[in-house]
Amino acid sequence: MPTPTKGPRLGGSPAHERLMLANLATSLFKHGRITTTETKAKRLRPLAEQLITKAKRGDLHARRQALAVVRDKDVVFQLFDQIAPRFHNRPGGYTRIVKTGPRKGDAAPMAIIELVEELEVAAASAPRKAAARKAAKADQLAVLAGEDTDEAPAAAAASTSESASAADEAAESADEPAADEDGEKKA
């Protein structure tokens, strides 16, 4: 049996609380962001993150466990096929809670809970670091082997001059007026 939460429950009974959180999770996955009270958002976050982690696993058992909470098959399909692949390289922290002002009617503290964007910045920077490390390692090995280090800059300068001459030829061809089908140049 799960450990009951401290303090008052959301709603009247544990069953009502489970159903409310399931409906909030369904709305979150359907729309990407929802506005609710801070308390409900804080209680929804662990449930939503567990469901996304199960969706990242992607097997049949995980799909059935998600269907036990989120009753809408279309939302579960969207969770497994669209939301989970977005977070394939993120180890956790799929949701964000942003506090907004109090609600107009009863001044309850409100918050927006939303799915964060996929993590691509860290994935893009990792290959550059690895390439830089490999280049530094190759330089160290070349120095230790006693190879002439002056050859590398000369080869780089030669390749730069070849690319510059190719760019000059491309610019000259762009400056010439275009020829029509008969081979006559147009002004």
C-alpha cells in the first residue's frame, strides 16, 4: 500500500484524488501546459514524470501501466509516440511549474505546469568537446613521436589557398552575365 500523503487530500477520498490527478495528467499531455492551483501542480509533477519515464521505456507493459492512469488511448499514443521521444536524452525534470498570481474568485495561489522543451544544447556540445580532445591527443602524440610540427600548419595553409582559389572562380562565374539557350549573353 502506498504511503499516504501528509496533510489534507485533494478532494474527499483517495479514489477521488487519484481520479483528479489522472485527469490533470491527461490534460497536461494533451495540451502541453495547464493552469491549476499550486498544490495540484506540485502533486501532479511526480505522477507526470513517472508516466513520461515509462513512456521512454516504450514496451507493452509500460503502455498498459500508463493506460491504467490515463484512460484516453489517444493521449497515451501521443505520450509514447510524440512526447517520450522528445526527452530521450533527458534523465528527468520533464515538467516545469511557474507560479502565477492568485485566482480572482477565492485568491487561491495558481501555477502553470508545462512540459519543458527537449534537451538539444548539451547533445550538440558533447561532440565538439570530444573532437577537441582527440585533436589535442593527436598533437601530444605527434610531439612525443618527434614528428615535425611545422608540416601541419603548412598543409593547412595549402588547403586554405586551394579553397580560396575555388571561391574566386565561383565569384567570377557569378559576375558574368547569364547566357540564354542560343549561347548569347544577356546584359
